[in-house]
Amino acid sequence: MKVLNVCALIIMLTLGLAFSVHAGKADCENIDGKGAKPVKEVGKEADAVQNDYDEVVEEDDRNGVTYLSFIGGSTPKPNKCGLNPKNPEAEWTGWGGPLDVDNATIGEGAGTRNEIVIGGIYFERGIGTHTIGKVVYDLGGGDYLKFEGYVGMADEKDPAECGHGGSGDFTFSVDGKQVFKSEKLLGTDGGKNVDAVKVEFDISANAKELEIIMGDGGDGLGCDHSAIGDAKLLNAQALAVEPANKLPTIWGHLKDSY
């Protein structure tokens, strides 16, 4: 009996450790309710409908995954929710601040934040802001080896507002060295929704900070609701296991079904 009790205790401790080391959406300060423009799952997302989606990227629950967050996380060492920026909050968004929730877009101001949909894909985790925004994350609190995420314009503006659902560009730098820069991205192009763009790059050992600048695409910041879906840092433990739901790399092209 004692042996069984000891075994049960070991199993419980192991499970507890497993669930404590990865990010947890429930531990973040997520949006209250469904936001100003509720998201809706459909059989096939439509170009003229805001925040509808037909694909889902669920939270990556592998051990060794650290999500980027705004409010519920911590810095320089992340907590279960994720890693918060280290730079001043005033720099995080060009309009509609302060950013007061995680896993949501900028919406139309305080109390209107929406869940993240980019190009008809719903992301359970991610960050969203209004250009021009800059966030800087301290990489010293974890042995990070890689960044992964999907960038694009939030579907909450597609295409009824501003004609093309906003525009923007995304620049990622590690310790001052640019590692990724997108082209100008639109919410819609020729009346068709534009897919999110996959971003992934390696992080060298002893890297100190990750800077992300969400620009206005060079045409002003009107309607530019930028979002990064599934924005996460990975260490060796996460890279040793394939994610459960891995989307292909997509470079801002239009969906083949249209």
C-alpha cells in the first residue's frame, strides 16, 4: 500500500510539473466576454464578414513553450501566462491604449478588445495592437532557441472599414540585429482576405532582447490593427516534440480556395 501511495504521489508531482512549465491561457488576463465584434466559426470564412474563421490554431501546450503577453505574464522570467514586455507601456500601441488584456486585438478602445482572427484563422494565443507599436521582450529569463508566430492585420477591420482592412508591416530584431521584416501586409487584397504570414527564426545563445516593431506600412496608421497570432518562444524541450496543430508556412498569399 505504501508503495502504491508513493507511486501515486510521484505521478501527481510529475503531472503538476508538466502543467506548471508551459503557458496557460486561463492564467492570462484574457478579454472580458466576446469583445465589441464577436468572433464566429463558420464552414468557410467569407471576405465581407468581419471576425469569421474556418481554421483554429490552439494553444501550444508543449513543455518549453513561452508565449508573449502584455498583462498576465511576467518579466524578465515568464510565468504560466507568458512573458511581458520590458519597455514602457506607452510604446506598445499607437492608439487606443493602454493595452489591458492578453490574447486579444486592440478593438476600438478600452472594453472593446476582440479575440484574434487573422485571414480567417482564429488564434487562441497572441498579441494585438494598433500601429505604430513597439514591444521589447527580455530574453534573459529563459534558454530560448527559436521564435514562432503569425503576423497580419486583424480581421476586425476586414474589409468594410478603410477599404482594405488596414495595412502594416512587422520587423523583428534580436539584440539590435534584424532577423525578419515583412512586406507591407493588407487586411484584404483585391477584395480577398489575406492569410497570416508565418514568422520563425532561431535565437542565439545568450541573446538579451527581442524587439518587435509593428509599423503602418508607410501609408498612415488609420485602421491598422496589427496582430501576432501564436507568438511564442521555444526552448530545447519544446523543439524536441512536434506541435499538435502545425500550420504550413504561408507568405501572405491569398487562400487557394478563392
